[in-house]
Amino acid sequence: MIRLAEPRDAAALCALNDHFNSPGSGWGAADMETVLARNPQEVVVVAQVDGELAGFVCIQLKRSFCYREAGAEVTEVFVEKAYRRRGLARAMLAFAEAHCKRNHGVRSLALLTGRDNAPARSLYQGLGYQEDGEVHLVKEQEDAE
């Protein structure tokens, strides 16, 4: 089953995030529960298989006074190894896209993935995502003294 994440999913999402990003890299379950209940800028979709969460997709909603329509960015896509190659990532992304269009007026989604991540690029291109020629830049902030 593909559905929106709920605060009660926090502990399972913490475990999945630890597998995805390494242990301790994200929120604890209590903090994640609060964020899931109160963050209107993020859409989190989960795949549930036999009562267990098997993966998640996170979408950040973006609004700017410069543009009439809202935009969105796919920031995370993860499926637990045992559940891969079953179409769960594709189904979660399709669900998230439809939800964002219907409920938030989003007509354009962006995402960032590694140039050498061939499986992810194949998935995204198969769903209609295209390279747009933009250049992604990153700047790390120095710690304040």
C-alpha cells in the first residue's frame, strides 16, 4: 500500500532513515513524530508491505512570490533492500506527484541524484524527469564563533 506518512510511522521511518543515511543522521522518533504532524512544507509518502514500512519518498514544497505556481523538489527516495525491484519507488513517486498536484497546485518537480547512480537515473527518466542543464552548486557554511 502506498500512502502518506503519519506521525505513528515515526519509529519505522527512523529505522529506514538509519539504513538510508546512516545511524543517527536524522531525527529521533519523537522529533520525527512532531515533524510529520506539523511540517506543511513537506510531503512524506511511504510504501507499506505486509504491515511493515518498506520505503519512503520526501517532497519539499516550494513557494516564491516570483512564481504563481508552487514548485517541489524530491529530496529523498529510499526502498529497503529486501523490497527493491518491485516498483515501490515508482509507485511512491507517482503517488507523491499526484498528491502534490491535486493538493498543492504543483506542476513541476525537480530532483538531484548522483551522476553515477544509474539505477536512480533510469527510474527518474522512466517517470519523465529530464536533465535540464542547470548547474548544482553547494556552499558549506563555516561554524560561527
